[in-house]
Amino acid sequence: MLDRSPGEPLSPAREFGEEIKAAREARGWTQEQLAEALHCGQPYVSKVERGEQLASAAFAMQCDRVFGTPGTYTRMRQRAADAGYPRWFIPFLLLEREARAVCDYSRVFVLGILQTREYAEAIFRAAHPEETDAEIEARVEERLRRRELFDSPKPPSMWVILHESTLWSNVGGPDVMRAQLEHLLVVAESPHITLQVFPATGPTPARGSSFSLFTRQDKTDVLYEETYTQGQTNEVEQVVTEARSAFDRLRADALSLDDSLTLIRNVLEAYTHEHLPRPVSRDMDKVQLLRGEQRPMRRIRPQPRTLLRYRPRPRQ
């Protein structure tokens, strides 16, 4: 029997939870018995059944194992996870999940799957000022769930190029940006993620807007781009080839992997010591000094700590 008022709309998470509850009760199991079979805690099962939390992908897979269903709950859970996204964004999600490789150039914001909770919330609040806290929180949760991709047995390799302007965008304020930059430094340690920064003082970018290239398991490529109102995929060979060429030029003109991470650390330090940081002048020779190669200098008297600013040397 459904544990809700007649006519009450059913959220995707609640609908999934009630299906799990029905399957459990059909076997005559308590929540504790199901939790034991799924190797999780009873409070988690309770939250899933009441729709307070959308089950994880791993939980759904375990349900398929326990109830002997051929991927039924996994697919049901995925539909529930996708329900909060606009229809035009679903192709992107499918490409992201099924790709063997992703190449992304981000011109304004950090790629969604790499965003922190606070950074994503700040973006959604700016884009949807009329929405309630609950609606914003739902959007944030949907975005964070995309991180499950990295927990899959074979996550895609990701090559992400961030324009330097994304580092100085001050999304959500200095505290939010500090946490976001720290998160980028952490994810860059993954063997599946390569991170580069395109310098603001570098050559003209080969492409002026953000885009993503997905390589599917059959090694075919798909271009994804977004307009102000929606996104679109494109598989036309000539268009995809031009986008691939543009990404290769962006990759060549971006800072090296080590210098990209050093720049992120420098910007992080600026956010740490300045209330409203601004793009800095960086000389990549001086960047090396930040990495532990400073010449010892004797101070005559104590001096306040100052933040050095750097500008990358133009590419030759």
C-alpha cells in the first residue's frame, strides 16, 4: 500500500523507493534484512524507500542482484536520476556515461562534473533566482550525482582545458572559489583526468565558446555545444573534424600540465590573501621560484607577506 496521500505527486526518487519497498515486502523482508542483503545500513534503506534520498547506482545494482532482476532497478534508478534534467540535456548525460574519452574546453564555468557543491549552487542561484532553496538543492544534487561516473569500473579519460577566466570568475565569492580550486587540484591527481589552463595572456583561442567532444566505445566522435537556451549534438564528420582540430590547437597553446597546476595554486593563494582577487601578471620563470627554487634572501627587519604576481611568457 502506498505510504502517501491520494493525488500526491510522486517524485522520481519516491517512485523508485516505493518499487524497492514493494519488492522487499513481497519477499516478507524487513528493512534490516534487506539492508543486510545489500551490504548497507537500515537507515539508508529507509531513506531510499521514503524517497528522501535517491539511491546510488551501486545500491540499484545490488538490488538487481538480490531480487534477481536483469538490470531493472539500475535502469529505473537512472531514469529517476535523469528526470530532473531538461530533455535537451539528456543526450549529453548519455554521452558522458557511455564515452571512452571526453575532451572539454570550458570558457566560462568549470565543467559540471568537476564542480563542488557550493560552486554549483552559486551558479544555479544566479541562473534561477526565482527558485526555492529546495529546488536549487535538487539541481545541485543532480549535478553532484554525475560524479558517480568516476566510480564505474572503466571511467572515461577526460582532458579538460579551462580558460584562465574561469579561475578568476569569483563564482559564489572567495570562499567558494578557494574550495573549487582546491577540488580541481585534487581531481587532477586522478589518472583519468588531465587538466590544462589556457592563459588569458596567451594567443587568441582557436574557439571562442565552450564545447565537448565525446569519443564513444566504437571510437566515433560526437560534438556537444550549448546555446543560451539548450544544447545540441552534432555528428557531421566535417563539423566534428573542425572541432577536434580546434581542441588540438587549444591544447597546444595552453600551459603545460605542471604550469597549469602551478597557476591554479597561485590563483588559490590570491583568493586566500585577497578579498577580491584579480588576474595577475605571471612570468613562468618566476612560477618556478614558487615551486621551491627561491634564492635565500636575508631580511633586515620583519616584513609583511606580499603576494607575487606573474604573467606567462608569450609562446614562441
